[in-house]
Amino acid sequence: MCYTVPAAGAIVTSFMWGRSRNVKIWWLNLMFWGGALFGFIDHLWNKELFLISENIASDLLLGAVITMAILLIWTLMVMASKFNPTLASYINIRNTHNA
């Protein structure tokens, strides 16, 4: 069930993006949906999609680690875009509401 934590992040950022239309939030949203989809497919592949393990705390902890890794990579990407004009052009595509 580790895919539930990134999926929760994806749902929250979907609402955030719907309100702000900020491209940086859109990138974070895509990364969360990708992390959730990866976990979902992994569990589906191993036939344990709705299987609740004996140690649900470790599953949720793994989901939290995945979510933190996504946030860290996104933060580094946003920080790097401030110093690299080429990267900034990819992150800020036609965006007038940058945070």
C-alpha cells in the first residue's frame, strides 16, 4: 500500500494546481502521479494490489520515503531552474503566475 502516500500527494497537488495554474505545481503534480502510478503497477504486477501487509507501518513509511524523494528532486529542479536559463525555460513554459 506504499502507493497511497504519493497518491495522496498527487490528489492534493491536483487541487493546488487547479486553483493556481502554476507550472511548478504542475510539475510536482506529474511527479506525484508518476510515483503513485509506479507503485500501483508494481503492486498489480505482484498480485498484491489490495493486499494489506502485516506491517502496514513499514508500507506507509516506504510511501513517505518515496514522497520525500519526489519532493526533494522537485525542489532541486526548481532551485536549479533559478540558475540555469535552459532548465528554467522547460519549467516555466508559458507561465505568468510563477511562485
